[in-house]
Amino acid sequence: MDIKEFFEQSAGRWFSQRTSHHLAFKQAENGKSDITIEMIAADAPEVVQLCQQYEVDPDSAICGARVTWDGTMDWDEEKHQGSTVLVPVADPDKPNEGKLLREMGYAEKAPVAGRYIMGDDQALTLITDYETMYSEERLWFASPNLRLRTSILKRFGGFSMASMSSEIRMGVTKPPQESQDAAAKT
């Protein structure tokens, strides 16, 4: 499986359950989220704009995806909502590795480019160096409708959080071409 196939397999509506352990607070917490992942054509305006923002040739974009989330955590009453566009750009010398451009980061709410590695085991590893921390996520499919995710967040100077998520597919979304065809018929 390559990065584009992983993104295509991820498209849909997901229910996510997460358990996180915060080392500094010596406590665990649980969270739930509804996540929607929609594929975006590699030449779509938001993909081109994100590439230009990072000074990356838009023709090198493999695909794009819009990820939207709406969730809660046990320890607070706040809604955790957001949306970001993701664009993988392959390393020309290593086709299973490259940059992952993000409209907004997960750990810090600012645009950020990370790295991805698509392993031989068909697991996707995302590595992001933020200004004040390091994030590493590993995602894989246990079955077509069950995706698993582990992540660690390290603040500079020490380890701060580890989490495990299970994501269950609740529905599918249309591929970009089908959406365009449907709009043209109306």
C-alpha cells in the first residue's frame, strides 16, 4: 500500500475512542471524537495553495485530504473541534517517505510540515517537530473498517503523553471525482 491508497482507505466517517496517559500529571484520560476524512484532488485549489505556502511544487502533491473532528475529553467540558487539510509530497529518492503538509497542526494550532513513512507493514508513521515539542503517530488498519493509532508527544526536555485510539468506520464519503460528477448533473 502506498500513501495515496492509505489516504483513500481512510476516507469516510469515523468514531474514535482514545485513551491518553499524561506522565506529568500521572493520570489517564479518555476521549471520543467523530472524524470525517474527505479526499481532495491533487490539483484542487486548497491543495495548490497549501503547496505554495510551503514553497513546494504543487505538481508534486500526491493527493489531499480534509480531516474534520468534533470530540470531547473526560477531564474537561470543552468541545474539541477543528479541520485541517493534509497533503503528502513524496521524497523523489524514497517513494514511501516524504513531507506531510498540514494547514493546521494537531499539537500546536499553526501550519506545520511533518514527515511521513509508509512502512512495509502498511502502517503510516507521521513525525512532526513543533516549536516546543515532537509528535510521532503510527496508524494502521486492523480491518477495512477498524483503524488503530498510537501516538507520543514529547515536550523538549522530557516525555509528556502517550495515547492509543481505535477508530471505527461509520460511513463512507464520495471520492473527489464522484462529487464533481454529481454537481455537474444538478
